[in-house]
Amino acid sequence: MAQKASPGYAYGQLERALDTASSTEDEAVRRRAHAKAGRWQAVLAGMADGSLTVGSRTPVADTPAWVTLEVAHGGFATGRYLAEVPVRPEELAAVPEGAPGTTDRERVNLGYLTDAGLAALRAALATEAYRVEVPEDAALPVVAWLLGNGHAEAALDLVAELRPLLHRLRLAPLPGAAPRPPGALVRLATVGEVRETLRSATTRPAIAEMLETLRVWHPLYDRLVALWAETVDGELPRLTEDGVTGGWPCRTWPAGWGTRRARWLADYATACARHHASTSHRQPKGNFARLYRALTRCQFAGVQLTGRDVGWIRRALANTITKHGEPGSERRAALRAVQAAVAARPTHAELAAVLAGRLDAYPGDGGLPALDPVVEPAEVIPPHLVAKVARAVEAPVEELVERGVIASGEVLAAVLPQITAQLMAANLEDERLAALYAQTYAAFRRRRGLLLLDLQHQVRLEELPWIRVLEPFRARRPDVAGAARQALTQTVLLALGAFPQAILPNPLVRELGALAGQAGLPMPLLEELAADIFVGTFTEKWRTAAAATSRVLAGTLYARYYDLPDEQQWAAPPRRLRWRTADGFAAVCEARAGRRRRSVAGNGMVIEQSQILTTHNLAVLTETLGLGPRLRESGPAQAGQVFTWVVRRLAGQRHGKRQLIKNVAYAWRQAIFFLSFCGEEDQRAAVARLRELVTEAGLAERFGPAVTGLAAVVAGARFPADGTMPDGGRRLLGWTTGPHWCR
């Protein structure tokens, strides 16, 4: 029975977006929240009227799979085509009057199929003066190339396939070159994108209020206090244990006091008109407000002030003089000097504006050749602003990882298409076509994945009609295959070295798969499955990956710790189980998980067993790329990094949440994989160091059973069926349907 997606998730997302829109005071946040709410309303409306089938790879009715859709968080299609955009005036200007077509977009697209339109597309291809923002932008340029190179039949077939959507989709690129980093350099964002982010920075209301108080209202307040202090007869008032002592205000009126009063009131009015962040001077019972109100009523010699008013003036003066010192005193001056120094410091928003101004010197659609000239002096610019600017730096991937600009496998996957695109296009001999292919590939990788049920797969690049038609023109070149293999190996080693605690994220797995295909190294790379939509079935590649895992890790620490089946069992199944099928693999996972009922947590237990049996790609990559020698060198350090990460995470979260325990268990599995390539002496040393870290962090009671269990397996023991050693050691897994022993 086919699965169906529930609208409950979409309702929850809509509610959160509306809550944010109604509660935030930030206009930009409110605007984004309203846009998000609009997308979720479109999702729910489409699910209700049947125009959207969430969970299908063709979720929008009467729409082919290749159309690029707007996709909300979680993989929910909204029904909008990203290539369905308003026609630009310059596009319409190129269309002759009376041109055929039912819509402006259709007239523009048909115009590109005229002699003049095709010539314009070929000129753009020749000069690379175009930008492919969504994959559909490359469709008509491919038609132009085919016609210009004698492939009229293929071009006509492609136009026929595109014809039903000519009236809706933009099928030609935008004008203007698309600069890309030279060679093997990459960047996370363009200078223009970073500049826009910096210019949108604002100062938090609480900080703005504090700075306004220090810069504007404190100086005015000190002048106000000094003004009233001039009228005191005798010692200035102070607070003591017996109450207010000292002289009384409004007893003496120095020459020029009225003029100074009028000047202060004028300055105060100007400040009120210009500054609105702080309200401290308007607190009705505050010293500032009491002294101000009295000043407005005191035209001359206090004639409009009552005895009560004078008493409050005296009390307000006593409060501030006792707390901060007399006007002009060293004590008060020292305080204001410190506050003035704080107020003089530029805010982060002001520094962001400075950085944005410096970026104006660089092309907005390019990157930065170096970071230092923009962020100097380094001791003044906050680290988080430096990190924003660093997103535009063009550098080798390894350098960006080392700098912390690429801080996760997901970010690595986001920049990798800049390299992969060039490798994927290298098999096309025509340089113009190769450049178009590379831009199309990069745009395709920006597509958001759909929520898919029933083991459907995401749309692949070769399913785009204008890419499929180019397949006969792609030559398999050994040098390109070698370069792809080298890039694949370097990327895998980089990901495992920089983020050893994390499984390879799905976007990165897809990029690795593309590189593997280009290198001529087909391998069963697996994406992480979602527990909330898992139906208990696997495709054949899981069994293939499990066989590779049993082969690569036979007799190792990993095989003993997780009780891996023997490779022969996968290849020659007993009659009672269909080991050669995905159903057989699923049965093994179910049996190992011991799931008694279907639930999200129960699904997670089965998925975790599938990852254990396959190492979630590590064994397949190690075998195919010959990474064993490298791992024997780096294994001890990588395992140590993971153990340190695990302890820090657990120490920072005393009451383990399910997500934390899952992440810790997945990292633990990675560490055991790395240790499996180490000698026994290194394994014992790693476990000893781990025990020290756990003890120092105060986690011995909570996490000690996992350390004890690992130590026993290193010594040659195996876990019983229930995963608990006689000495209390336990096998660490992430998912459970009940309370986790590590929580």
C-alpha cells in the first residue's frame, strides 16, 4: 500500500511562521515569516484540493519531473515553478509586434526559435555572456547549439518536449557573465551576496537603547543635575541612614540660570525629536523625569513649584549625588569617562557597514582573492563579521576547511559543485557546450530535494530533456576519469579528516556519486533515511553495501563490536531467508533491531542497523578508493577527535535528548570504524585516553558502561545478544523505543 504524507507537519510549520510574524519587532524577520507562511498555505491548499501529491517525485499535477519546483522545508512542494517568472521589459522589447503566443512568456520563447533569436543565443554561448539561475535557463541554448551543429532532428524533438510549457517557463538564460572561481578554487557566496548581508545588519534594540542613553541622555542628565545644583543653598543633598541631608534647592538663583534653563530645554526637545531608542529619561518616577518636570514648571525663582515639588527635587539630587558623585566631581567624571569609552566603540552594525563599504571595491558577482585587506585591523572586527566576509573568499576547499569557513559536510557539499561541474562538463569537446553544461549542473545542484515516499529517487540531472539529448556528444576521456577519481578521493579524505564525527550528509553523498560516475567507479552509495517516513524496505544497493562492509571489516574491532554477519552469508543466503533481495536485508535489520511495533523510534532502530551493516558508505568508499593505508595512518587521530567531540557534547548536555544520543552513537560508530584500521596498541591507548576524558568530565556513571564495553571488545570479548557485558559494559546504540540507558 502506497504511503501518504500527512498535512500535520505543514500545519505546524504554518503556525510557527504566523507566530513569528505576529510576535517579532524586526521588519525583515516579519517579512520572511509572512513569505514562509504563504508557502505553507500554498502547500496546504494544494494538498486539500488534490493539485499537490506530497511524497511523489511528480508532486504537482500535470507537471513533468524535470520542472524545478519551489520546495518548502521538509521537501514539501508548494506548486510554484521557479522558472515561471515575469517577463523582463528587455525580453519583450526583442519580440516583434504580432508575434504568436498566448502569453508574453510564450511569445518570448518562440522569439528565441526565430533566426534572430537563435543567433542571439549562439552569440551568448560564444562569449559566455549569460547566467543559468535555474536549470530550465539552458533549454533553448541547447536547441540553438543543436541546430547550429547539424542536429536538427534532435533539436525538434527537444522543442516538442518543451512545447507544453513554453507559455509558462523561462527557457533562456539571463544576460551577463557568471564569473566562477579559477581552477580548483571555490567560494561560499559572491561579494554581492555578502555585501547585502552586511548592509542588512542592525543593532539589537537593547544595545541601541544603552548606547543612546550613554551618548545622549546621560550628558543631558548631568547638565540637568548641575542646573538644579546651582539653586541649592549650602551643602548639596545626600542620602544617609537618617534620610536626606544637606541644603535645599530653589533657594538661590545665580545669574544666567534662566538662560541656561532655556538652552537645556531646547537641547532636550531636539534630542527627543531625533532619538527614540531609549525610554530611561521618560520613566515617570525616575530622577531624570522628576527634575525635568520641575524644570518645565519653574519659569523663574521657582514661583510655580510647590513645597512637595521642591522636596522631590531635593530627593532626586540626593539620589544621583550619593550614587555617582557631585556634578563636576572626579568620581562622576571617571564614571562618565568609562561610559563614554563604551559609547564611542562602533556597534557591530556600524562595523558591518564599514566592511560592506570596503567590499564595494570588488565586483559583486565575483569573490575575494584575500581576506585580510577587508577585515583589518583584525583586533577590531568581531569574529562573526570576519566569518561573514570569509564566505566570499576564493580558495582551495582544504584552505576553507582549515579556516573554519567550511564547517560541516553540508557546507562542503554546497561548494563542491563548483569543482564537480567542471569535471562533469569536461567530457564535452565543444567548449561552449561544456561551459553551458557546467552552469546547468551547478544550477541543478541548487534544486531542493522533494519529500519522497515508497523508495522513489530524486530527479537526476540526466532526466532533464536538454541534458539527456547531449549524452551522445559526451566522450569518456581517461584523463577526465582520472581527475574525477582524484577529486573524489580528496573530498572523501577531507570530509573524514575534518568532520570525523559526522556521517556523510545526503547532499555530499549525491556529489560523491556524481564524481564516482564520472570516474567510472560505480558504487552503492547510500543516503540517510528519514525515520518518520520509513516503511521498512530497502533497495538492492543496501545489500551490496553490506556485503562490502563484511568483506572490508572481517575480523576487525568493528566486526566484533557490532557482530557483523560473514560476507558469505550475504552472497549465499540460506533458504529460509531471501538474502539476495532487499527484503532479506530488511529482515536482518528488523531482527537485529528487535522492533516490536512500528513507530518513529522503532523505524530509527531499523535504520540504525542498516547503517551499522553498511558503515553508511565508509567501507564501500574505503574499498573502492583504496583508502586502507591512509586510514591506518590517520585512524588513531580521527578516533581521538571523535571521542573528544563525544565527551564535550555529553558534558554540555547533562540530560541527554534523543537527538543528542543519536548523534553521539553515530559518531561513536565512526570512531570504531577508524580504530578498526589501527593496531591493538593504538586501540588500547585510545580507549585509555577516552576513559580519562570521561572521568574528567564527570561522566563516568552515565557514559562509563559504553567505555567499559568498548574496552572489553578491544581485549577480544564480544557482546552477548542483549548488548550488555557481565562487567556492566554496554554496546552504544542511538535509537530505542524506551528510555535510553545513557540518558
